[in-house]
Amino acid sequence: MSRSVAWSLAIRYLKTRRKQFAAFITWVSLLGLALGVLVLTVVVSVMNGFDRELKTRILGTVPHVLVEAVSLADPEIAKIRSLDEVVNAYEFFLGAGMLTRSGAVNPVAIYGIDPEDGGALEAIAASMLEGSLADLAGDGRKIVMGAPLASRLGLFPGDAIALVISEPTASGLRPKIQPFRLAGTFELGAELDYTLVVVDRSDLAVGDLATVGRSGVRLVLTDPMLAESVARNIERSMPELVVDSWTDSYGELFQAVRLEKLMMFLILLMVVAVATFNIVSGQMMVVADKRSDIAILRTMGAEAGTIRLTFLFQGVLISGIGILSGLVLGVLVAYRITDIVGWMKDWFGFGLLDGTYFVEVPVLVLGSDLWIIACLSGVLCLLSAWLPAQRAALMNPIDGLHG
């Protein structure tokens, strides 16, 4: 009964106030809370989008797991391919070298694949601008590289290019120059566009490939995020094998992205916390405004708990409206963020994406993130509403009647 009475009083007090300034503070608090939640929702969704794009563009290209010094015919690979996490396996070579043309030199990572299966480089195959990975097969040595790298070197399909690989000898390293022709270009929209070339494994005529890079079997997993655990499991069950995962090369990058997302979340959560402080001041003013009403209710038999619930419900109602409004508007703004960035470019003459690999702002709205934002914001608001409610419950009715 006391809860229904408290709820009715909370709604009534929210609608009618004698002091306009208290009402102004309350609605400013609601607006600030909604704005804080909106910004937090948009930023987290954009960070999720960038994280997804990095994973799609990079993890769709780099080997998930590389088992060195083995081939598909080895019995160990048959056991590995039977793992639930492994989708398929391909012969693969990973090395380093330099491209040179007309005096220009550019260091590159070299992927050696079988053109028939494309080496499971789906991301590159889907990002081809000219030619295809299948063009690597056939007569003559051919190479596929990023379109930005080809542009930097002034290359067009069919042009000649030299690939330099350092080959170890008894007297030291000896550069070996291999002529290639450009068969096609791709554009992932990532740093790999400038640092990666793909060739036919059989065209790397440098003797033992293991001496100039890492040759083995590339595993494609159902989920690239399982690469670390799969690699460690293989090492434990087959200690004679040398196993690497993408986390060895790119783990720090994605860890930095996760850390940046966490720090941005905490910083913007502080903005929400500041907005909740306004709820404290607004509710304190409401309590002071309703001193006589509180005193009358207490003399009529209302318990301290009913008074506490009244102002607590009022604070929760204001907070709930602000949080819900912020979440809804945040999701809407997140899905329209590319248009907003375009308008900003028209107004101010510069784009936030200028100089990046992205043509539009990636967005990924996750229900789990919205739930976390709502819960944390709700807890902060509940704590903020508790202090004024407790003060109202402890108020002496005699002082209220005399006031």
C-alpha cells in the first residue's frame, strides 16, 4: 500500500511544484543525463564498429594459425584438421622482402599461396580492384599487391617489378632478385595495402623456403578470436611442432583498441556521473520545497519509509526518462553518424575521416553494451536519488509545520 501511495505522490510532485527554479534544475538534470547517455552510446557503438572493421580487414587476411615446417600430407595436420575450431588448412609461405622499381624500394611481407585455392585469403579476394588471385597461376612469375602500394611505385597491371629476398649462404646473407609482373591489385582499407604482396609459392625459387621465411600450413578457424587457445592446444598435444597465431603479430594492436574503448567508456561514464550530481541538487531543492507537505503527511500517519520511497521513486522516474531517452537517441544518432560527419565536413570544411582508410564511420550497436550503459547509469542515479530521499524521510515534521 505504501508503495502505491509513494508512487502516486512522486508523480504528483513531479507535475506540480511551487518553485519554478526547482523544476528547472530537475529538467536540466534530466537533459544532462540523457545527453551523457547519448554520447556514451554513440562513442561505444563507433568504437565497436572500428574494432569490427579491423578484425574483418586484418584477420580476414593474416594467418589465424600457422603450423611451420609441415605440409598437408603430414599425419599431424590430419589430426589438427579434425579439430572443431579448424575450418580448413592450406599450404602457405610467409616471408619478408623488398620491392624495387626505378630506384624506389619498399619493404613488404610476402604471402606465398596456391592460386587454385587462393590460400583462403577471402578478404583479399573480395577486395580485388584489378585481376584476381587465380591470375597468379600460369606462365611467368606474377604478383598481386595493394593498389596504394602499386600507385606509390607507379605500377599498372602487366608492369615489371623486382622482388628482393635475402637468402642465407655460408658467407652470410645474399640478396636474390626475382622478376615479377603485376597481375592484380586489391584494397583492404588497412595498412596491409602498403605492406603486403601475394605470389604463387612455386614462383619463389630461392631453394629452401624455410631459410628465407616461414613455410608450413595455414589454419582457418571458425572464430579468429580462438586462435591463441587453438595454437596453445596444438603445442601441448604436439610439442614437436612450431605454432604461431595472429595474436603474436597483431595481439597488441587489438589489445590497444580494447583498452582505448574501456578508457573512453570510463571517461564518458564520468560525464553521466556528473549529470547525476545535478539530480542530487534538484531533488534536494524539491525536498526543501515540500517540507510542509512532508510534515503534513507525517502528522497524518505516513511512515518515514513512505516518504523515502516517494522521493526515491521521483528520482528514479526522472533518471529512467533520461536514461531511456539517451539510449534511444544514442542508437538513432549512431546509425546516422556518417551523415552527421558529412554535414560537419560541409559546415567546417574538414572531415573526421580525412587521412584514414575509412570512407564512412563504422558503427556496431550491441545490446550487451546498451544493457551495461543502462545498468551503470541506473545505479549512479539510484545512489544520487537516495540521499535526498533519506533526508526527506528523516525530516522533523515539527520543523516543517513551523516553516
